[in-house]
Amino acid sequence: MIADPNLEVFRKSIGPQYSPLPLSAINANRNDGMLLIQEYVRAKASIHSARQPAISEGKIPDIDFYFIENTKANACAFEMGGRGYIGVFTGAVLLTRDLFYRMLSHPEILPRVGDSGAERVGPYHSQGLSNDYQDLLDGRPPEFKLEDVAPRDPNRRAYADVLARIALDFLVYHEFAHIRNGHCRYRNAITGTPFIAEHVSNAFGQSSSIDPLTSQVIEMEADSFAAHVTFWLHTTDSYARPLDYFGARVSDWCFTMMSFFWMWGWGANLSRLFQDPYPPPVFRSHGALTLARDIAADIAGAEFGAKFQEFGNLALKLARDAVKKISGGAEDPAMLAFYSVAKNVISAHWKTIDSDLKKLAYVTNL
Ligand SMILES: [Zn+2]
């Protein structure tokens, strides 16, 4: 086996607590092997296309992509020696697939998709949301596979696969944006560490901290890029024309964003606004949908932009119902109060650092 020097840089950077899972080490015979291989290939292709000179003016460094063998929902991006690195925890891939499989294998969730009469309720449907796949595995028989929570109806399964793909594309483009938009370089300039992870972890050399509001701005900017790209990908053809059933595709995307972010955690606590390095996930899905409304108006006209509210509200209702059915409750009463304050605080802070961020970005246009 030829040693991969970039893999060694990656291994060293993520620290001894974590192990990379390179493509060569993914055994197709393990339960989730084929799925991980597919996701690996897709992530590489997404990064490759987003680095294309026509899009990025050839400015973005080479980027390596690796999985990290860990059941938590997490991902990271950093730069080292003139290269970019993106790591995605296997847990993020499996949790996302598991979430949409459990939703579509429940006969009362999105009952009009495919043949919901083929589905049966199982004990895994009441396992709730978690951002650690081990929590879900612990509550299942040892021989249980991801396959065992998948929808029986092939159309419902295919639909769940589409939603999971939107969510995982979003994650990869989010990490890509941390490199593209100069976030890693910016963090390095301030703290001496070019490392950005999606959950605080001392292992990632993030003990040298950055101002929490600055960190939140960086996360929101990476979300904006990922929302932009995934919305276009799912709703338009390669000539940026709206696909057939544009409205339904907009709803799929909104449904996915809300479900995906809720999986990362609930709650929005205003008293933590100046302390938490990450915006609450419920706030981030709200931000992504707000951005998508403007993109929808660009694609399909101002009239559709106004109609977007209906699709967004319907998707919110459907996603809430879906999450309620698998977790018994999904309420965030503090969300609106949080949003009305936080959006102003974060955008004011954004203005103060925007020009410094842009100086270190490889590409500043969208
Ligand atoms: Zn991030």
C-alpha cells in the first residue's frame, strides 16, 4: 500500500482521539460500507465541481476529503501546508440516513409519498432525535442494520435517499465554505489554529478560542453558501431553469433543512447568545429558509417568492409532525423571541468583521 502523505497530515491534525477512515479502509461488507463509499464518491465530486475554475476562478487550494470513524454528528475543515482538508464523521452520514429512513418508514409520516400502506411502525420510530448514532444503536437489537429501519416501499425509500442526499450535500458544502470563504485562514490569523469543527472539541486544538459571535457569523456564512448551492442543485437544471414540480422541490428542500438541523439539537436560549460558539440549529434552519426565499424569487420570479412562504410553512408543519411522531415532541417556543434579537446582533457583528473575512477568502462572490 502506498502511503498517502495527506492522510498522515489529516491524522495528525485531528489528534489521537480520532481515527480517519480512508476509502481504502472502508470494507464494502460492513453494514454501512456501500453507503459510505457512495457518500465518499459524492463528497469528492461535490468538492471537485465547486473548485472548478469557472466557479472559483481557480483560486481554491486542493482539498482532501476523509471520513472520521465516530458515531457523533460532526465534521471539520482546516488548511495545512497549502492544502484544504475536510473531515466528516461517519456518524453524521449514518444519523442523517437513519433519520430520513425512519421518517419515511413510518406509515403516518408524509403519507402521500409513494405507498405508505406498505410501511409498519417499529420500536425504532419512537427513539427520538439524537446527534450520536450510538444512542440509536444502543436501543436496538445488536444484529439490527440501517437497512432494517428503511422504508419498504421503493418510492418512499428513494424519496428518503433524496432528502438524505440534500442534507449531506449541505454538510459537505458547508465545510467547503469554511475553506473557500477564508474561515480557516481567519481563525488561524486570530488563534494560530486553522481548524474549524462543527461541535466544540478540545481534541481539535480548538481550546484557543475565538470570539463566540465571530464563530457564529462564520457558521452562518458557511450555511449561506451551502444553502445556496444545495437549493440550486435540488430545484433547477444545469441551465438554472426551475425543474418540473418546482414548488414540490422547494418543499423537499425546506423539509430537509428543518429536519436536518433539528437532528443537531433543539432549543434557543437568548442568555447564551454571547457565549455559544454555534448558533442554535433551529436558528440556522430559519436563516437557510430565509435565504432560500430570495433565491426562489431569483429563479422563479417575485410572484413565486411571495408564494414561498406557503411552501415554507407547509414544510415546517410536515417536518414538525414527522419529528413529533418519532420523538414525541418538538417544540421550541423561545425560537421566535431568539430569532428577532439574534438576527440583529449577529448581522451587526457580521458587518464589523466582514471586510477582514473577505481579505482572507479565496472567492468572495456567491
Ligand atoms: Zn461550520
